[in-house]
Amino acid sequence: MLEFDESEILARINVPCLLIEGEKDYKTSMGVALYMSKKIKKSKLVIIKNATHDNNIRNSKKINKSIEQFLSGL
């Protein structure tokens, strides 16, 4: 699974996408998040400061606010 790569599909995504990344995420590198945000045309990348991979648990208020802002802009 670690070598599974379907990155070429990213450029074909044509719907608004919200990407949320923890600034200190050790499981998914910031480089991956930045790459995805560049490849997905209608994406928005939100970086949660001092957050790790468990953003949804430890930063639920920030995550929810980011989602609400993203959806209100559609």
C-alpha cells in the first residue's frame, strides 16, 4: 500500500475540494498536501497550526470552522 500511487488522477478532479493538513503531521508530509492542492484545480488547502495527523479529534472546532467557511463559499 505504501507504494500505491494514483497521483495522476488528481488533475482530473473538477469539483471543489477542501484539504486539511496538520502543520506537524508526521504521517502525511506537508509536501504531499501542497502537491495535491496544486494538482486539484478547485482545491483549497487549510493548514492547522501545531496540529498532527489526528486533527479531527484534537482540533474539531478549527476543522468544523474550516469546513463551514469552505461550504459557504460554494
